[in-house]
Amino acid sequence: MTQIETIRRAAFVGHSPAPFRATWEGPLADLSFAVKDLFDIEGAVTACGNPDRLKAGVIARATAPAVQIPLAAGAQCAGKTHTDEVACGMFGDNEFFGTPINPAAPDRVPGGSSAGSASAVAGGLVDFALGTDTGGSIRVPGSFCGIFGLRTTFGRISVAGVMAMAPSFDTVGWMARSPAVMSRVGEVYFGPTGDLSATRLLLARDAFAIPNPRVAQALLPLARALGPVAEVDLYRGGVAHWLDTFRPLQLGDLHATLGTWAAAEGRQVSASIAQRMALAATVTAADIAPAARWREGLTEHMIDLLGADGVICIPTAHDLPPFVGGGLEQLIEFREKTLALTCVASLARLPQLNIPATMVEGVPVGLSFIAGPRGEERLLAMAATLHAQLPAGRAA
Amino acid sequence: MTQIETIRRAAFVGHSPAPFRATWEGPLADLSFAVKDLFDIEGAVTACGNPDRLKAGVIARATAPAVQIPLAAGAQCAGKTHTDEVACGMFGDNEFFGTPINPAAPDRVPGGSSAGSASAVAGGLVDFALGTDTGGSIRVPGSFCGIFGLRTTFGRISVAGVMAMAPSFDTVGWMARSPAVMSRVGEVYFGPTGDLSATRLLLARDAFAIPNPRVAQALLPLARALGPVAEVDLYRGGVAHWLDTFRPLQLGDLHATLGTWAAAEGRQVSASIAQRMALAATVTAADIAPAARWREGLTEHMIDLLGADGVICIPTAHDLPPFVGGGLEQLIEFREKTLALTCVASLARLPQLNIPATMVEGVPVGLSFIAGPRGEERLLAMAATLHAQLPAGRAA
């Protein structure tokens, strides 16, 4: 097999519909896209990375509105892509269906849970791909595969017809290799970008203290060189407080959403999902109730910090993508530190864009930008300029 | 049967769990609450007003986080209440399970879809009740039954473990007879109210042109007397544009969320739901895509209008609640005009509080207040003062 065919086979699900389009006309008529197999497409099964869902074979009668919008703009849907099982996972390894290839670093994982979408984009198989992001599932594979990845403002794009995982955090977003394609897709979802006021770029000093030093040391000077950058501290109350807010809310949502399904007799789920669901079941109301209130305070803090025109720069992930088959279950610190970075936008319901920044040890590393509510246009308008100032953009 | 027992039997579902509490301690330990049968409660079936769901008998393994929060605060859960079938309905009439009683006007409908919750509150059976609001399902029964009803900012309270109907609009909220109870519940969800700046009260002149004149003429002078009120026009682009934005998005979401379920072989749904699902299936991507972009413009318009400290006053519903059994299916204008009022907060993802305002022909009529994102605290802080200035509050 050619390399591209190898990537394709590992990225797309076996039950994918054949490539199709709704119309030949529209602003995206020259583009193709892939869809994470968490979104319903009429006539296909939505397996969500789980063999029981595939076997049940429920054929969707409707296409998710989030998929209909690029279709109505003329884009060709190339098919459905693999996801971590029920969208729970940071690395893209699916016990049942394999691990999509990271085209930018084939011995390393692509990142998850929107793993097949990231792989298909990075491998040049499609122009863009839809994913979902609850706690980093677009941003992390974006960083690992060296592509752009946008998590959108909570609630801005419909999640109807998309498997719910933790509905307080679930969002739809997309990935692409170029800022131009990112922006064209954005215009289709949100309309043309109006006049944007000048952006205040803020560097979250304390966020750069989180990742592995090889990543932090590569990214920090690049971030500081992005222009006049004000340095701020992000983690009011300390990083642990943010994680202590995110975790019970995310797990409480997960238990409420998938707990009944996962516990059904004879249900086939991987050991890691079973373990995760068991953990989710231990979360009590006494954990959830204060965290829900803390989340409000953290949201207000972020909105105050960003004001009308701020964008905050943070590292996207803790480290280089781990090696395939390298005992991913053991990478507790990796997950914890990455989550400490990704939970900020998730908690505050804000959009975040991963931009490919540089290579470390020959592997892509991304830098992230968080804007205020409905700040996607601001992020996308800045993306090309920021990218051009970074080694990954200068090399391209 | 005593009157209260009659109300109780019509409000609570037959498969309701017996009253229970999680703890005897907490800020709501002296209060009881009812829960719309759209929320999962561990050990109970969530029937969502549909007989097939009841028959399927799936026992929830988890309690929805939105229910866990008042439980953790010590409130007693009195049980589950009737809803319009799959939360689709404005009047509270459920073909399979009957129509809860409107204690304030027993010959009229209670309003829906959070009908049993409104009835239980208005009848004095519980202190507060949880409902959901997609396009008015808390605000309308609040107005019809003469109680307070809060739709919350989209995404502010978790909808995990709550049946999804149109996820771009679905929210959780609550109803109560007194502003004090409304606020106490708000503090449990959102934390204590901080210092609020003074509120600018805005009266949406064009919104008062929508309802039946008997309602508009009763409400308008009351709204104008609420203090220094600036009059504004709300419906940029015209009322029809707002409805043309809301409808395809809501129906598109509905089709994507419940279309596959509703179309399953042998599915038992009422004729009105079958009709609604058939309508939803006709909505195309060409309807959804522009509406999604229009929604962004309407959201920005509302946020600009409200600024940091604005609250907009509008009528809650078109008219007095219709009579029970009065050919509700025919009330197309009633639904259209009420939706024209309720869709504003739904589209802009904003919180809206119904306050009992006055009686018209001996029947309660509510006035509504819309705040900016996360403005629930502002609305709840104002509620007692506003209510005291209105005939319904002066009478109480």
C-alpha cells in the first residue's frame, strides 16, 4: 500500500459512507472534509468508537446540523473517522478499531479523541475535518499532528445528532492544515467576519510553567516574540483548583450521560472505559455542587481577563505525543498536565485555536490562543499572521 | 378527593419515585421540589411524557447533575412531574397522560412543556420545581399559572441526564411562588450574588405590540410604571426574521435528536408529535445554514442592547391560557405569537425570568425580564422589588 492509503485505512471507519456531497455549488465546493464518527450522517451508523454501537446498527435518519452546514456550502464529505471510544481519550488509541496514524510523526500517537479527523487532515486526505472537543479532543490532536484545530465557544455550533459525552463541555470544531481553510469554514458557520478591534495579546505566564521543559522552553520565546505581549497569571486559586472544578463536573456529566448505557448487561466496552465509568459513578452531589459554583467564578475571571479584545496564549499540551504502544495507560502525569491546560477554555466555555508552532525533536508542537465568548472570528483572523511569525509557519 | 389531592394526581407521574432526600442539612433543607420527568433520577424511569419510553422501562443509573445540586443542598425531592410528550408543547396537554391542573385557573391549561412542575408549584404541593426550557417551556407555564419561572443562560446548568430535544436551545430552570425561594435556589446553583451594578431597565416597545390587546393593554402601563424605563425596539430585521431563524434551527435539532427514535418501527407517539417530527424532517441544510449565521447576528444585537447592566422587559406570552379541551391544535396564532416572544432569549442564549404581574379576567398574566449572559443573579436580585410594584405582588 502507498503511505497515503495506509493513513486512509487507519483514519476512516470501516462503516463509513462513501464520499458524497449535497451540492456542487457554494463557498466550500472545492473542499473535502471528514467527520468524526460521533456525528450522525443520514443512512449510516454512528459507532462512536464502540463495537456494541456498531453491532446495534442503528441507521441515523438525520444528518447532524453541524455536518449539514458545510455540506450546504458545497463541501464534499469524504467519510467518517475513528475516535477514541465514546470520545474518552487523549491519545487516539482505540482498543477495538486501532490507532490512526500521526502523519507528522508516524511512531507517535495522533492524539484524541478526534484522532482520525486529525490524521486525515494532517495526511492531506481531506481539506478539513470535524471533531468534537470536551476537554481537548480537537486541540490536542491538532498539536500532535501539526495542524490547526479550533474548539468553538460552548453552544455556538449545534451538538444535535452528535453523541453527548459531557454536555456541559461538549463542543463541535474543525481542523485544517492552513489558516485560510480554517477561516473559510468559519465564515460558513458564523458568517463573514466583521470589523475586529485590535487584539491585546496576553501571555499566560503560569500556563508555560506546566508543560515538560523541552516544550515550554521551545514555546515561551516564540510566544514572547509574537509582538507586544502582556504577561498575566491565569490560574486564579491555583492549577489544582481548576482541575478540581473540571473533573467532578466532567465525570458527573459522563456518568449521567453514559452511565446507564455502559452498565447495561453484556455491554462490550474496553477496560479503560469500564474503569473510567466506574470512576465517574463515584462522583457525588457533594463533589458536583461546589464545582458548579466554582466554575462560575472561573468563567467570570476569564471574561474579566480577556475583556472585549484580549486573546490569551498558552501551550496546547504537556509534551510531544507519546510513542505508539508505549503504555499509554501509565501516562497519568501527561494527562493531568495536558488537562490543566485544556480545562481553562472548557470550563469558561471559550473558543481556543491550536496553531502549529514549531518542531521539537522533529515532532510538531502547537501553541494555543483563547478568546472571549464568540471570539472565533478574532482567532481565525489572527491565525495567518501568528502562524507566519512561528517556525512552523515560516517553514511552510 | 380534596382539591390538593386532585392537583397532585394530575401533576405527578404514576412511576414517580417516592419523596426522598440526600441529606437533612443544607441551605434548602426546609424546601421540597418536584422534577419534570425529563430528568434522570437514579432508580427511576425517565418517560419524557411518552408511553414507549415508560414501557421500555430503562432504569436510570445516575441522577442528573441539575437534580443533584438541590439534593446536595438538602432539598426534599417530592417526585417527578408530567411533561408534554418529549417536551414538545406549549400548553401542557399530554395525549397519553392527561393535562395537569392550572391551580390559578382550573378551566384553563397550565402551559407546557414543564406543565406538572408548574402545577405542583402553583398548587402549593412543593416549594419549587425543576423544568426545562427550549422555546418557552418554563416561561409560558410560569405566566399561565401565576408563578415565577426562570430560563437560565444556555449552558450554565448541566443538561447531562436530561432528555435532549433541541440541544442548541435546551436549558434547565426552575419555578417557585416567591422571589425569595427563587433566589435561594439560584444561590445553590450559582453561588452567592456579588455586588451588582445598578440595572438599566429597557422596555421592548415592539414586543408589546405582539400579544392579544387584552394582555398588552394590561401589561404595558405596568411595565412603564416600573421606574425609569428606556423604550427600545428589539426585533431588528422584523419579528418574522426572528421566527425564521428560530424555527429551522429548532426543528433541525429536533430531527437530528429524536428523528431516528421517532421513526423506529412500531413507535408509539401521539399524532401531534408524529406531525411535528414529519415537519422537522422537511427542514433542509439550506434552511439551517443561513439561520445559524443569522442567530449570531441576533445574539450580538441582544448583547449590544443589554450592555453590562441592561434588563429588557417583554410580555411572556401572547394571551391568557386557553381553555382545557378547547381545540388546542387549532391555536396556531397563539403558538406563533408566543414563540415570537420566547424565541428572543432562546436564540440569544440568555436568561429570562417570568414574574407574575397581574390578573386579566381573573387569570394570571406574567411579565418577563431578559438579562445578559449569566445575568440570573441580576434578575433574581430584582425580582422581589419588581414583583412588589406589580398588582400580583401587591395582592400577595
